[in-house]
Amino acid sequence: MPKILYLIASHTNPPQVARLVNQLLQSTQDAHVLIHHDASKPALDPGLFSFTNQVSLFPTPIGVKWGEFSVVDMELKCIHWLLENSIQFDWFVLLSGQDYPLQPLSQLEYHLESTQHDGFIEYFSADAPPETQWNWDRHLSLERYWFRYYTVPAQLKWLFRKLYRPVNWNPWLRLKGGRFGAKIAFRRLHTPFNPGFRCYAGSQWHTLNRLCVEYIHNFVQTHPDIVEYYRHTMVPDESFFQTILVNNPNLKLCSDHLRYIDWRPPYPAIMQSEDFDALMGSGKYFARKFDATIDATILDRVDAHLLAPKL
């Protein structure tokens, strides 16, 4: 069976993170867990994982902010650490601290052992369309990846929200206000994208074999211009890895991140007990997101399902 490395990006609710780790290690034969805990949050107690030597805490975590390059940077730093420290793995699975397995992960091991794919990552072409052709995914990608964003004082957030509609009709200017603060952006005259290097986008979450992980690591060393470009985009984690991987014709990728996510408010939905049947019927290996402070019963039911004998 393949050796799986689970990278958990956590920021809240340490007991739930410990519960996830425990389930991951119970469900797989030979796994290792690396946890990156957001440095802008209270520190994670290493004592939560004293029961095993299969867990590592990333030693120099960074502060991570939604919508910014720090989300990408966190993963790149963890990949660098894994390779630099010769951590052995065949597959790399990115999870958040609010994810949870839906199936015994021995089934994931069998899947990864037999697959012809090098990675499971949702992707679609994000090439900027003609302005007259409306497509939501591409329109959103145009705003995110064809503009250069600048952070401005967060006090302007309320004003930028009010000005969003009257200003953002302009094809060269964007004003954004949200949980990321306030940003102003200008349409770029030049991008790195062309027919030989297209822009792709999709969900942040992925499962990649070591070949993909090493390719990403080598790519960022040899293409600092692409890294710098993405530092000034919006939500780069939903394009950066897709663009690197999908443009490599030698990689066999499946546009399926193997996770169940329900896109109802608060985007995504917090899984609760009434979602159990949908979760179990999804056929996915993981789901997100869960919050034990809102509904711990759903996690208890999933645990019972994972422990139940299979006929």
C-alpha cells in the first residue's frame, strides 16, 4: 500500500484537529501527518499528539489569511520542509482542520495504489473570455487573476463595498471589501498566460502523488516570476497549483478532489446531523467542513460508520 502524507492546515478548535489526526492514523496502515497551525492564532499544544510519533508540527508556521498568497506560501513551505527532511511519502493529501474522512482510509489507499492518475485536483480553464461572453467561473477568474491587487487600509472596506457596483463596471479597475480587508486592483496589460501556458482554476483541495509534489517544488524554484505574479492576485490558492500542474502534459490529472462540499450558506455549509445520508451517499473520501462546537453528533455518527463492520 502507498505511504500517505496528510498535510493539515489548521487554525481553530485544537480538540477537533486532534480528533481528525486520530481518525487518520486509525484508518490507514502507514501514514504520516504534518500539521501547519496558523501562526496568527493561539499555538497548538504538541501534547495533543503525544500518543504517536507519526505526527509532526511544522516548526516555523506563518500567519495565513484567506484570499492572500499566504495560503499558497504555507503549502509551499511545508512541501519544501518535507523534501528537505527526506520525509518518505507516495501521496500527499491536503486537508483543513475542519475536514473529516467519510470512509475507512484503507479504501483510499487501495484507490491510490491502483489509479493511473498522478493527482486528483479540480480544474477548469480560466482563460479570460471576451468581455461580451458571460460565464461566472471565467468572469470570477478574470477578476482574480488578470488584475494586480494592492492592500489598502482596512477602514476603507465599508466604502469599497458601497462602491462595488458603481465602480466595478470599469474593465480596468476593481474595488474589493471583505474578510480579507480592503483591496484596489488594476487590470494588467501583460500576464504570463499564453496558448502554451494557460491559466487554470478550481478548488484549493487536492491529492497528489510525489511526482506532482516534486514538480511543484522544482517549478517554483525555476519560475520566480510566476510566484511573484500570483502574490498580487486574489484567492491564488484556487489557481496557482492548477496552473502549474495542468500545463505539464506529462502529468495525468483527474478533475475530482475526492471531497464532499455543500455550497450553501455560509459557503461552504457546516455539516450537521441532517447531512449524514448525503455524506454517506457521496462516495467521497473526505468532507468539509465540520465544527464540533456547532454539531459534534455528526462526527460521532461518522465515527460509528467508520467502525461498523463491512458486510
